[in-house]
Amino acid sequence: MNIKAKDLSKIYGSGESRIVALDRADMEIRQGDFISIMGPSGSGKSTLLHLLSGLDHPSSGSLTYDGTDIYGMKDKELSAFRRRRVGFIFQQFNLLPVLTARENIAMPMLLDGRQPDREYLAELAELLGIGGRLTHLPHELSGGQQQRVAIARALVAKPDIIFADEPTGNLDSKSGGDVMDMLERIRNQMGKTLVIITHDSRIAHRADRQFVIMDGVVTEVLMRK
Ligand code: ADP
């Protein structure tokens, strides 16, 4: 899947309180890319990630997935598109505390009125090293294990692209490194596109394409492929 952002902008407020959170971003993301977006707090990272993934609406500009302008879709159509084609990983894991790991992983499929592919779910759990933890509740798991459950949940609907918002921000450096290794392995083995926002340069430098955002202005600073 190819994603193209053209002159994508997001402006909050007006007059004195006007903030240009994203300033005419142009980006092209190709299937299989591993992209990092780095920038200080308040620079527009989350705004960019939300716009690229169809979670928000731009003030101006366009975003196409394989030529389809996703912000031209009706809200319901856009939600369905997101559920099926895009996976998300959050800093805070966002697991439901009363559900087991397996139920958390299956949740996006159930919300979409579908049954998870049991074999695929088991394969994901093995790949992520949580096969023996599927009946546990989130609080019975370490932070690193919780994030791996969240990664499996992001993958269960077989999306083409994974967006990760500071995926290691809540982890110590060892578990954070393990989670990054897993994400890279999944991207390599499954041919997924991976877009990560981070303020950690060690994580940013693992990506093949590195972007920096400052005051809403996005710049590509390194392209290794
Ligand atoms: P980052 O993720 O890099 O910390 P954000 O994308 O969250 O940055 O924010 C970029 C800028 O937009 C900041 O100045 C922030 O205060 C502003 N901003 C973000 N969301 C809103 C909002 N809902 N209303 C007003 N301003 C916002």
C-alpha cells in the first residue's frame, strides 16, 4: 500500500491562539518502509501520526492510500477502513484490564463483527513470545509482555501498516529494545510498513527512513533505501 500526504496541514484555534500543529507536510510511504519520526514534545508528532492513519481530519491538504483520498470517505467508511487496513500501538498499551491477553488481541476483529483467525492468532502469539500468557489478565503481565499483546492486537486484522506512538516510552531500555526487535522482525517477516514516532534517537536510528518534525515542519533527514 502506498500512502501519499500532500500539503497536509492541521491548524488549531484562530487569531492570537492559532497554532499550526502540522505545516504543509508532503510524505510518501511505500509498502514495507520502516519510518521513524522524531521531534521534541509539542512539535506535532502525534498530530502527524493521527492524520497519516486516518484518526483525525486535516485543516487542508490530502492523504491518499493507493490513490484513494481517505478524508473524502464518510466517517463510517473511514472507521471501517482503519479497522481493516491500519494497526496502532500506543505508549500506554491501552489493553482492557478485565479481558485476558487472548481476548484483548481478538477485540478489533470482534468490534468489526468478525471472528479472529485462531491459527493466525496463535502464530502471532508464538512469534511475539506470549504463547504461554494468553489466558492472563494484563496486570499479570510485565510491561514488555503487555506491549507484545498490544502488538498482536494491532496485527490481528492483518493490516498493511502499523503506526506506533512512542511504543517503548513506558518500558525500561531492555524491554524497549526487545519490543523494537519484535516489531522489526514482524515487519521483515510479514512485509508490513512500520511508522514509529519517538523522541528517542536510538530508536529513530533503527529505521530506514528518518524524519524530523520541528514546529509542525516535517523533513526527511535520512533515506537508507
Ligand atoms: P507532539 O506529539 O510532538 O508532542 P502534538 O502533535 O501533540 O505534538 O501537538 C502539536 C501542537 O499542537 C502543540 O503545540 C499542541 O499544543 C497543539 N495541539 C495538539 N492538539 C491540540 C488540540 N486538540 N487543540 C489545540 N492545540 C492542540
